[in-house]
Amino acid sequence: MWGICRRTMVKVGMPKPCCLMKPCHLVKPVSVTRVSGRYLTHQRGLPGLPVPPLQQTCERYISALEPIVEAEELRHAKELVAEFQKAGGVGERLQRGLEARARSTENWLSEWWVQVAYLDYRLPVVVHSSPGLVLPRMNFSDKQGQIRFAAKLIAGVLDFKMMIDNETLPVEHMGGKPLCMNQYYEVLSSCRVPGLKRDSVVNHAKTSSPPRHIAVVHNLQFYALEVYHSDGRPLTADEFCVQLEKICRSSPHSDVEPVGILTTQHRDAWGRAYATLTQDETNRESVSVIQRSIFTLCLDGAAPPVADEGYRSSAAVQMLHGGGSRWNSANRWFDKTLQFIVGVDGTCGANYEHAPAEGPPIVALIDHVVEYTRKPETTPSPMMPLATPQKLLFNITPEIKKDIEKAQHAMNTLAQDLEMRVMVFGHFGKNVPKTHKMSPDAFIQMALQLAYYRMYQRCCATYESASQRAFRLGRTETIRSASSASAAFVKAFDDPGTQNTEKVDLLVKAVNAHRSYTTMAISGQAIDRHLLGLKMVAVEAELLIPDIYTDSTYAKALHYNLSTSQVPSKTDCVMCFGPIVPDGYGVCYNPMDDHINFAVSSFNACKDTDAARLARSVEEALLDMRTLLDQSPRAKL
Ligand code: COA
């Protein structure tokens, strides 16, 4: 989205963006190696990200354009590509530069990626970059329950952290291949820091004195809560309960200045406001305590009341942006890599800042935490006297107050603009495509293609994130779900002149084309990151940006009206994010065995998009595709 990359990566290839047109003096965004044992041995054994052959990428780029551009645009793009890749041309020179970089770095892309896709991206992280994650409603509905649950949640995160600290986290695999585990080491104790033109990410786990506290925010007031005893043992859930009660008692609802809202701003505005805020020593220290915390826990106040059927959508809004300044948007520090959010009514989930990691490691952590919170409570242990959590103070000058007001206004406009629809598709899950010997992910993607085509009578550039964690420090690649095969399928589906057997044949071809693009993407042979890499070589060498990048066709290829991502989970949760273009949709889904959770978003300012309508269209497409398969001879194989 996630990755995602999703939203930001999209900007990466656009002709305009800032840093791509000028030399890029990269700060090291996230540290990339650890120095000790088991983890390092594992990481060293992973292959490096390959640089695909130039000609292969050029051919695949043209194929990717076919379903989404006009014939004349395609003809022009072919000419530009031919010029780009000709013997002795600029493409070959850039390719050699990229290959040289691949030989001298752990991963030729990773630093560029974090910088360009995230830290140079200046729209607010809220909605535009940071995903939310909604868990099923938990079994509590009052303050006591909220505190009890939050206390177990903290203990669960620390239980997971122990595996990170001890390097005992089991290595994950995909298709039998071991995956890069680096992202797990980047999500705790880290924080994004706004800059005037460019942000950075600081990971405090790797300092000589790693943090021993979390940040808790309640009624917009921030606290530092020590989570370890002096002997290194984590506090128990009962002890956390006592500490959280102290925090809640000492932070009644009152007219405090909502400092947290500043983190929802456009990054340039926040960069300036941050410089003003941190001129004051007390403010500087309070901000630093939040940044250095292991994670943030947001104990939320009330959310707008909704009927049961709207509950998940409303919870997704709380996780994604907090509902606006009247609700919980200021009860956050959106720069923090990981924020757990617990409401009073059983609502619970998370928001994460995307620069250091993709959704899957975050979800794995959260799956562990949810399982932990379900374990029966152990008998209470004798409690040690515990220090009172430290309240973080802020001195608010008139200038800072003005920044806060501006941030509130912008956040409320954004909240009004975002439409979020969570749909639990309950008719089937991965089981049905599997029965028909099809990849469930490809099946869902084809349903999205069909749903979109039915609404707009055209195909659009579609982004799906694929993991590149089979490579050292790998992040994501784009699966371009709109293909010539998918276009043929969606155009035939509602055509009364096409026989069902032919439609099934087209569906099978479209699913297979998607699956083979997925294989290309996860094995480092797809086109988008390679094209970006070549462009970055030109940028760093201060060469003219080749015409293929400034051509409107390239911009069209990167204008992802559908930005999608599968984030599977053991828990019945769903991740959510905003669209990456003003006239687009964000679609995240979690396919379970017998149902699929979807979170669909759009912007109300665009009169052509409607998240609820797309969700309904996806539901119909999935059902119609199943009916087609059930009625066809192939389905009975
Ligand atoms: N017949 C029967 N079963 C099949 C099948 C077929 N033809 N093809 C696949 N399956 C099965 C798989 O074995 C798998 O089984 P499981 O449920 O027992 O694990 C299941 O169907 C799912 O496979 P599929 O739907 O093909 O998807 P995938 O798990 O390979 O995932 C991606 C595809 C692209 C989502 C994945 O490769 C990926 O990259 N994920 C990371 C995305 C990411 O980073 N997102 C975060 C962004 S913030």
C-alpha cells in the first residue's frame, strides 16, 4: 500500500517529483545491518536483488502499457523505448551503472526506495502513506475493559520483542525460500522525523542504550511508561493495568493543546512546525521521549456512534486517521512507526508509518499479540512498587497554537474527504478458487478488474504489491494486474455473444497471466523497480532524464486508479489505506479460507469514485465468476 509502498511508489515514477530531477544526496534512512550472530548469518545467506536484463524490461513495459493506453500512445512509447534500448544508447549506459551499484551494495534499491518512496514524499503520512489495521471487535465495552486489554497487549508486544532481541524469531519462507527478516528489526523503537524538505527515520533499538519505555497517549496527553523492571524483566499485565489506570486518572478530558495533530500535516508544513516546536527545551525533550519509545499506545476516547453494519468501516477510519480533530486524530503521533490503538468500545487495531516496513511483518507481530491477549490470565504475581509514569509536557506558544489550528483544519478536511468501506465478503474465501485450481490472489485481482471495468468500461493501471523479501533487504515490486489477458477477460464477461466456455478460457488465461507476473515480481524480474533504478542512476549522474520517463504514457502507467494489496493474517483483521491518486481507489484484502475481508477507500472530492459502489461491484464480480466456473465443464474437472 503497501508498498505499499503503494501510494508513495506511485509518485516515484511520476515525471514531476522533486528529487528525481536532481542529484540525490541520500541520508542513510534506516540502518540496514545488525552486527550479531544468527540474524546476520541468515541475512548473509540471502541472494542479492538482481538487475533484470534491459531488453526484457523494455519488452515487458510495452506489454504492460497495452491494456491501459491508446493505440497512438502505444506507438509513440514503442519509438521511445526503441531509442532508449538501442545498442550504445543511454539505456545501456544506465544499465551498466545499475549493475555496478548492485555489485557494491547489499541491495541496489533499498536505500533509494526508502528515500524516494517515503521520506521525500511530502503529502501527510495520514491516509496518504500510513496504513491502518482493524482487528475484530474485542470483548469489552468500558474503560476498565479498555485498560485490561491494553495492558495485555503491551505484554504481548514485549513477548514478541523478546524474540527480536534474542534473534529467535523463526525465519519466514515464501514458496519454500527463506525471507529477509530485516523489517522486523526496524519496526520497534523507531520513528520518522520531519524535515524541511526531506524526512528521516531513526531507529533507537540500535543505540547503545535502547529504549525501555513506551509512549501512552490518553485524552491527547502523552506519557512515558517504563515497561521493564530494573532487573530487565518486563512488567506483568497486572502491573501494566495499574500503570495505565494511573495515566487515565491523571489525564482527564480537558482543554489541553492537541500537539499530536501536528503529525497529520503535510510534511513540509510539519517540518517547519517541528522546528518551531522543538526550539523549546521541554518540548524537545517530550518529542524525543515519544520518538525513542518502543511503540505508542493510543487509549482512545469515544468514536462517532454507528450501527452494527457500519462498525468495521468506522473502526477502519479510527485506525487510518482517527476521525478528525473532534475525535481521535490528535490522540496519535503519526510519525511513530508503530501505534497500537485501543478504543473504549472494544475497537482495536494499529496504524504504522510505512518507511521502515511492509504490512506482513506488522501483521505477524499483531497476530502474535492477539494470540497472546487470548491466553488465560496467569495468577497475579506480587507487585513491586512502580514509579508513576512520566507526563510529557509541552509549552505552547502562540505560533505553535497557530500551527495546531492549521493542522486541525487540514486533518478535518482530509477526514471529510475519505470514504472507507470495509466489506466482509462471506460467500467464499480461498477455498473456491483453490477448488478450481486457481490462485486465490489472482482470482481476487481478476474480480477487481471486472468490477472496475463494469463501472468505467475501461481498464486502468493497477498496482498490487509483491514481496521481494526473498532477497537481502528486499521490499516490494509492482504486480501490474491489468494485462492484455485480463482486458480480454473483462471485455468478454458481460458480452452476450460470448459462450461461457470461452469466458472460462479467458478467465483461466487472465489468472495464469497474473500468476506469472507475480512470479516475475517476487523473483526480481518485473519492470517497475528496474525502471526506477535506471532513472535514479541518471539522476545521480546528473544526466538528462531519458524521454521514456517524461512521456505522458509513463505517467499514465503510474497513475494507479486501483492501488491494491493482499495482507493475509491469521487473525480475522483487515488492513486499510487511502487511494494513491485523487481519482483512484485503495483496496486491501485479507483472504481467509471461507471469506475475504476487503477495505476499499476513495476520495469524496472526486465525483467519479465511490468506495461503497466499488465494494458492491467486487462482490458481484466474485459471485458471477464463481457461477461461471460452477456452470462450466472445466469447473467439474
Ligand atoms: N490451485 C490450488 N491452490 C493454489 C493455486 C492453484 N492453482 N495457486 C495458489 N494456490 C494456493 C497456495 O498454495 C496458497 O495456499 P495456502 O492458503 O495453503 O497458503 C494459497 O492458494 C494462496 O496462494 P495465492 O493466492 O496464489 O497467493 P500467494 O499466497 O502466493 O500471495 C502475493 C501472492 C502476491 C500476495 C504474495 O506473493 C506477496 O508478495 N505477498 C506480500 C504482499 C505485500 O508485501 N503486501 C504488503 C504491502 S504493505
